[in-house]
Amino acid sequence: MNSPYPKTARLLRRLRARLKQRFSPSRLLRRSDGLVQLSEGGGGSEWVLARGLCAYTLLDGAAVPVAKRRAYAEMAIRRWSPFSDPGWHVEWVGQRAMVWAWSEDRVLASGEEEAPLVPPLRIVPESLLRGQAQAEGAELIALDEGVEGRIWRDHALVASAWWPQAPDAGEWSGLLRGAGMKPAPVPPPLAADRLNDRSWSRSESRNWGELASRHRSILAATGLALAAALVAVPLAGSLRLLAATSAVEGDIASQDESLQQILAARESAERDQAAIDALLALRPPAGQLQLLSTVIEAVPGSNWQMLEWRMPDPDTLEVDLRMPRPDPRALVEAFEQTGQFRDVGVELSRSADEIGVRASIVRRTPLDATDADQ
């Protein structure tokens, strides 16, 4: 009589594969020219974001308590980010945070005059899925688009740069100098690696390897004991396992239609939410009464006069003021501290008591307004 174990193992493998495909997210590569599907799943979508769409930095959180590091990283990223609408991914290595940031509008743009793309469940930078973490050194990694230069120190990525093609000696030496290393006459050879399923920042595999080497004899004895126990399992147990597997297969088949309806309804709701957000973005960033009140509170002192008020476009404010001995730096700081303006600039007039202020208006979200009130 044939043993039932091989058949049971095959059934369990197929069941595990079906469950993984159904409830794992679809993985797509977000390139500069659109989306490319990497794997198919039934639990939403996960994007692998091309390195060319990201900026990178390393934050030092040694002086920050562990409980406050998340808030510290968010504040530091918003100050550092070169984007006005940053999204980001953070990986902590000890007391340092490796940060990849990107523009939300750029990443979700469809490239056509249509609603933006539906946001995924999460975004993972391509850098985390290419190559492996190093203890020290410098390397060049081939990406789907372009090349990434990496500088490693103490198992952390201390510097990263992206080029559309392999860098020349000057570009490579510039990255090395920025990381405090000596320039090199030639860049290192370009390393090509496939896109991994898991991030190199996860250290589970290294930890398991260390445990295995340290307790090899115990693990070997445990393996022999488990093998003996599996051989001693009676046939009745195998039949019960087969029956349970068949019942699970039946439940999955009966729930398939209702699950697909739920997933379709969720995707439709996500598309509607994205369309609503796009329409709300068409509104002016702030009303003129609100801006006027903010300017009056921002201008220091009381012995001043507003000469002219202009808005050449909905996102820009220009104000001409008359005041005794105007201080350009104080005006710039006062306007920016309101949180309503950014990119503030001043222009002195021919008259010693006149000055012009030009600023970009910051779009305040409902959450920002709530925080300001508190």
C-alpha cells in the first residue's frame, strides 16, 4: 500500500500557495514611466518604488528616547525632504534611521489628464530589495532604471546616490568625499542582482544562522526526534488530516465569490476616494480673509501700513508695506513662522521705508488646522 504522506504534503503545499496568492498583495514596480506588475495577489497592491524617484538620507537618533523616535523621524524628514508633499519609508539600524523620501503627487501621477493612480497599501523603495547589506565599504548596484552608489559603515547605509547610467570617476569621487572617504581613481565594478522578495534590512535569516551554528548538536537531535515522531504517526491521523484539508478546500471555494465582491467594492471605494482628493486639490489653498488676518498678525510692530495687496495666482501672495526701518530678515522669519507661507522673499524699494514681500501660500489640510488650534 502506498504511503499517504506525499499526497498530504502536496495538498498542503497547494493550499498554502492558494492562500498566499489570495491574501497577499499584488506587487508592482513603479518606474519613472508607469507601473509594471511583478507578481499577482488578491490583497490589494504593494509598490516597489524606483530609486530614481527617491531621495535618501541617514538620521541620527542617539539622543532621542526610543518611544519618541517615530515622531522625531517624521519631524526631521519633513524639514529635510526636498519635496513639498513627502512620503517616506524608514528603516532603523540601531540608533540611526535610513530614510527614503519621495513626492506623493509625482508617484501617484498617472501621466495622463485623468485621476491619479490608486494609492497602494504600502510603498517599498527598490534599494531595499536590491543587493545585500554590508558591514563596510562602497559599491555600485544595477537597478531596473539607472545605477545606485552605496557607502556602508557599521552595517548602515550612510550615503546613497542615483545616476541614470554608471558614474564616471568624478561623480563617484564626489559621493565618496560626501561620506568622508578618500576619492577613488575609478568606480568599483557594477554589481547586478535580481529584485529580492524580502528586504535586506531584515536580519531574521542571519539570526537563525547564528542560532543554528551555535546549537547544531541540539538541533540535530531534535530533528531526529521529530522525524521519528512523524514516522510513528498512525494512519488514522493522516486520514483526519486529509479530511480537514478537503474541508478547507471546500470552504475556500464557497467563499471565493463573496471575497471577490468584497475586494471589488474596496477597490472601487479607493478609486472614488482618489477622485475626491483630486477634486479637493483644485480649491485655492486659503481664502483672502484668512491670509489678510495671518499677514496682520505676522508683521511685527504696529507702526506700519499696507500699500498694495496682489495675488498673481491662487498660490502666490505679494504685499507692499510701509514701515520705519524695515528689517527683511525679521519679516521673512515672521511670515514663515505662521506656517501659512513658504519660500518667502523680500524686495527693498527705492524709498527707505517701503518693502515688498512675496511668498508661496501653503495649503493647510483639516488636520493641520486642528493641530494649529490646539
